[in-house]
Amino acid sequence: MNANENQALNSETITRFIGKKRLMWIIVGIVAVVVAAVIVIPTSIILTKKKTTTTDVRSTTTLSTTISTATPTAITTEPSTAISLETSATVSTEISTVQPFYKNWIQTNSMNNPRIAHTASVLQNGKVLVTGGIGLKSAELYDPSTATWTLINPMNHKRWWHSASVLLDGKLLVVGGEHDNYQCLSSSELYDPVTEIWTTTGSMNSPRSQHTASVLRNGSVLVTGGHIDHVQLNSAELYDPSTKSWTPIANMKYARKWHQASVLDNGKVLVTGGLTNSAELYDPSTKSWTATGTMHYPRAGHTASVLANGKVLVAGASLGDTCMTGASPGDTCMTSAELYDSETGNWTITGSLNNGRTGHAASVLINGSVLVCGGRAYMFYYMSSSEVYDPLTKIWYMTGDMNYKRYQHQSSVLPNGTVLVTGTEEQGLPTSSAELY
Ligand SMILES: *[C@@H]1O[C@H](CO)[C@@H](O)[C@H](O)[C@H]1NC(C)=O
Ligand SMILES: *[C@@H]1O[C@H](CO)[C@@H](O)[C@H](O)[C@H]1NC(C)=O
Ligand SMILES: *[C@@H]1O[C@H](CO)[C@@H](O)[C@H](O)[C@H]1NC(C)=O
Ligand SMILES: *[C@@H]1O[C@H](CO)[C@@H](O)[C@H](O)[C@H]1NC(C)=O
């Protein structure tokens, strides 16, 4: 069945997901790498000789560059935009003594099914439940004690770009997303880890995909925005686990997709970005939305992490739709990051990422630092790089590269503090690889 599911990914779906100009951009990429090899390697050898004591140099050299091509739409990066290009092995061996973090990522067993735009949730028993992904009903569990994956009963629907939330009673609520042919779903289903059974639960009032889902303190689940047939939604609704029903609530002030929602320490929910720089707060006690400051940049495909000090760290993203969809291949993604202070409602710029990225994953580590990994820098430039934000110094430090380049993957913090990263796509197809940080 799983093989069938994979075959059922019709070519239109994949073509649309990957974009039609991939081949062209691969050619452009090869040209760019050749140009880079001619220009960068001699430059970086010079730079490296000057900087052999600098730990952050690694085997990459950052330079500002403009790439022009003879194709109809030329790639033109902002002059200020940094592009990292891998340099030769000769360079990295010169500074290999300062790379202790290179082994931070280790591969673990691969999932049974290749997945992208799936979900991964840490259950109350410490296992990680992964659901769906493009063209899939299938679900599987990762057991950290044995590092093995086990297929469980499949969901009732194929879903990707859906959400999954662990409810207070330990069940998993899976909501919306897209079926084949980009058809958005309104249905939701519950997985009970004790009986190992999926049950269809209520349907939302609107189908939606690329929405957010947040578990409120009282156990209800707040779902916001997303899109239906590529039209962004401002609607929001609440799932009540006791009645298993969905109720629409007041609309948000802005329609959003590829946005984020974070449950603050005070129980309110901060919704950020989604092709806009606006932010708004849901207050469960009044069931109302209030604007709360404005981010310095519009963001889509960013991450939002609640820090131990209660602030929210928003990192990366594309400025608009284009970096996420690849509609404008020359777009590069942002390095900028900012902090939301829930006491004042202020947004403050904090240290910038070393690599601009969107569609990356972020995890708050048990020591309070934030790990981000993967994502894409522009069009089809997927990244394996990862970096860690220190809330005290407000600086992002490069850490090891993952074993695979990843985009629209998932990261989960296991009970012992290790981070499990799953899925991505390669050569236009989802992959099943998983690794640990
Ligand atoms: C945490 O669990 C992972 C997955 O089973 C394992 O590979 C890793 O060694 C564990 N880490 C520690 C510090 O126990
Ligand atoms: C949780 O609070 C919301 C108000 O934000 C309310 O509508 C909902 O019924 C409450 N849920 C439960 C389970 O009490
Ligand atoms: C942050 O909020 C405080 C209190 O509301 C205000 O006095 C201050 O000017 C704000 N700072 C910025 C940078 O907006
Ligand atoms: C937390 O752990 C990460 C990963 O081991 C490390 O890179 C980071 O420096 C640590 N942060 C702090 C504040 O100690």
C-alpha cells in the first residue's frame, strides 16, 4: 500500500511542487559553481591563510556576489546578500583542527516512507509520531530507546501541509492539509496511542492547509489561517476535545499562510507573519484578536521559538511569497531575526543568522539555545547547514552540517535532549532519511 501511495503521487503534483524550471536552474547552478570555482577558490585560500585562527571560517567562505545569467530571468542577488559557497578540500584541511562540531549530526534509521511537508510530534510516552507527507496516509513511530521506526495504522486521509497537535490527554489531533491534486481538507482525525486507532473527529468550518494549530492551556486547539485554493485565510477556529467539535471564532486582522503561532507563557497565542510583517495576539479569555507591534520585515516560512525568558525568537523567512514558492528564483531568503517581548509588545532586531533561510526547522534545546537547520537560501538551493542561537549573547553560531540537505523537514526534541530531524526531498522526490543532533 505504501508503495502504491508513492506511485499515486501524480506527476502534476510533483511538477508543481518542484517547479517547472528546475532543469534550467540546475544548469544555471552548474554555471554558477564553475564561475565560483574559478573566482572563489583562489580568493578563499588567500582568506584562509589570513584567518587560520578563526573558528567560524570552516570550509566555507562568505562573499557578496552578483550572478547574472543569459536566461530570461537573471538571478540577481542584493549586493548585501551573502551567499555561502563550498570551497575545495584543500582549504578545509588547512583548518580542520578547529572543527570539533563537524560530528554533531549522526544518521539514525530511515523512516519506512519518504516524506516531505509531513508532521512529527513527541508523544507523552517519548516516542515520535510522524504522519503523512506528500501523497501519504501512512504514519509511523520512532522509538528513541531502540532508534527504530514502526509503521502504525494509517490515517483515514492522505495529508500534507497539515498540522498535528498532542492534546492534554495524550491523543494526537491531525487537522486539514492537502489531499492529492492540492485539494484542501476540512477533516480532522484523532490518534489514540493506547488503542493505536485513528478516529475521524469533527470537520472544520473551512478546509485549510499550511495553517497553524496551537494547544491552549484549557486543552482546546486554536487553528489559524492557511489557504484554500491558494487564497490566504484570515479565519480561525477552535477544537474542543470534550465535544469533539469545531467552532469558528473571530477572524484575524490579516490573512496568513506560512505563518507561525506560539503559545506564550501567559496563555495568549502570538501569530506572526505569513506574507506580512504584522503580528497579532489571541486572548483565550476574551476570544479576541489584538494587533501587537509590527515585525521589522514581512516573513513567510520563518520559525518562531518561545525562549525560556518568555520572549519569542522569530528567524529567517522569505520577504514575500516568492522565496517560498520559487516563483521568483532570484529571491534570496532573509538572515534577519527578531525578538518579541510579550511584556511590552515590542519587536527588537537580534543577531542575524549566518545563512539566510526559509522552510527551515527550529528547536529549543534543553539548555535554552535554539537550533535551526536546513531550509533553502533561494529557489532550489537547499541547505544542510545548521546554527545555534545563544539567548545570552544573541549570536548565531554555525554548528555541524546535517548529512543531508533538508527543506520542509521536521525537527523534534526527544526527552533526552537530542533533536530528531526527519524527511526532505531530493531530485524531486521525498526522502525517508532521519538524523540526530
Ligand atoms: C538520546 O536518544 C538518542 C536516540 O535514541 C540517542 O541516539 C542518544 O545517544 C541519546 N542521547 C543521550 C545523551 O542519551
Ligand atoms: C477553552 O477556551 C476557549 C476560549 O478561548 C473556549 O471557547 C473553549 O470552550 C475552552 N475549551 C475548553 C475545553 O474548556
Ligand atoms: C518598548 O516598549 C516600551 C514600553 O512600552 C517603550 O517605552 C519603548 O520605547 C519600546 N521600545 C521600542 C524599541 O519600541
Ligand atoms: C547549548 O547546547 C548547544 C548544543 O550542544 C551548544 O551549541 C550551545 O552553545 C549551548 N548553549 C549554551 C547557552 O550553553
